Amino acid sequence: MKILFTVLFSILVLGDRDRLVNSVWTHKIADGCNNKLTFKPNGLVLEYDCEMDYAFHSKYELDKDTLLIKGKDDSHSEDNGKVTSYWMTKYLIKNSGLYAIDSKELVNGKWKDRKIKVDKNPDYRRIK
């Protein structure tokens, strides 16, 4: 029975997440400058920030058409890792686009809403 449950869990949860593995999504910031999401196995996503020229190693969860990315900014070497920020962004996946629907950041140990611009155009478009 335990094996059957494990197999069903893997098919339902991990199988859904697998549809993003090896996909690449971009968001144009300016001419020649694109942010990029590259989805890896095991719920990992590489978030490249063009303006910072830095890639964040984040995690993601997928539930049907909703994607949640949890990230950590540890890019500032000048503070020796003392200042780290955390965020979560939720996207709706629709027609090869990611539409931001919610965003939060950790401030003084509590999750606070971040303002996002809800738009009819996707924040990211799938290119691979």
C-alpha cells in the first residue's frame, strides 16, 4: 500500500512539475537585456537578473496552472552574507506565458505583500 501511495504521489505531484523541467522563460527589460527563468529538475529554477548580471538559485512549486517561485537574494558580497532577502512570487501559467498574481517579501520575520503590476501581457514568455 505504501508503494502504491508513493507511485501515485510521484505521478500527480512530481509529474506535473516535470512539464517545466528544461523550459526557459524570458522577460524583456530593455533592448538587449532580458531576465530569464530556467527550470531544472527537483523543483529548482535559475532566475537570471539582467540588470544585476546575477543568477539566483531558487525553488519552485507547481499546482495545476499556478507556479510559486521562492527565492533568496545573497548576491551582495560587500556585506559578507549578513544581509539576505527572501521573496515569493506566484504566477498563473496561461498560453505559454507567466502572469504575476501575487508577490511577497520577508521583512523583519513576516511576509509582506509587494506591489505588482497586474497586466494583460505576460511577465514571462516561454522560449524553450
